Amino acid sequence: MTMTSLKSMIRAIPLALAVALAGCGGGAAGHNPFDPSSIPNASPSEDPIQIDIQNSNFNDVTIWAMRSGQRIRLGRVTGKTDQRFRIAWNAAIPISFSVDVVGGRGCRSNSLAVEPNARVWLVVPANMGLQPCQAGRR
């Protein structure tokens, strides 16, 4: 490789990086990830609700919101941490939660009625299987 071709390749790297990064930002047009009140794919009949998860278990868990038998994945919560989710929800439909543990027992919460802009909490017990998952409203 000659010195000229090496210099040309070094000059092309920032351009290639800029093009690659520009392609990463186009997923959700009009969605501001720093605005907690904007929820993508929300319909006019749904209002945002906030869900606070407290994972008292050492294992990572996947949290699902349950609506009329349909599972909606909220996300993963690392063991011994808390996490907050915001989703759009139709207030006419009660919410419950299903918790999956990789390689372990899961649990389901009780069903809760929600209103627009509700705050809901879920506690994943340290000893899943012997203690129930508990959910409530604030």
C-alpha cells in the first residue's frame, strides 16, 4: 500500500462513519426520546401510564403487560434494580403483569383498573415461586 492510498483511506474514514451514523437516527420520525410524555404508536383511545418495577430478585426478569390475554413486552429489568416504563394503555381495560425469569419460575400479578396518566407499581419478589408478584396503584 502506498502512502497516497493510505492517506486517502484515512480521509475516507470520517465520511464513512458520518454516513453510517446518519442512518441510525431515522427510526421513529417525530418521536423525542427525551420527552417522557411522547409514546410511539399510541392510538387516540390510549393514554400514557407509568409503571415502576422493583426487582427484588437476583435474576434478570422480563416484564410483560397483559391485556385481554395479549402479552405486551415492556422490557428487561436487571436483578436487584428498579426501572420505570411508560406505555400507552386504554383505561377501559384492566392491566396485569407477567414476569419471566430466564431458567426459573415466573409469576403473574393481580389485575388492576387504570385511569389516564395512572402510576402503577410492580414488585418482583426475592423468592419467586414462594412469594407472589404484587402490583398496585399510587
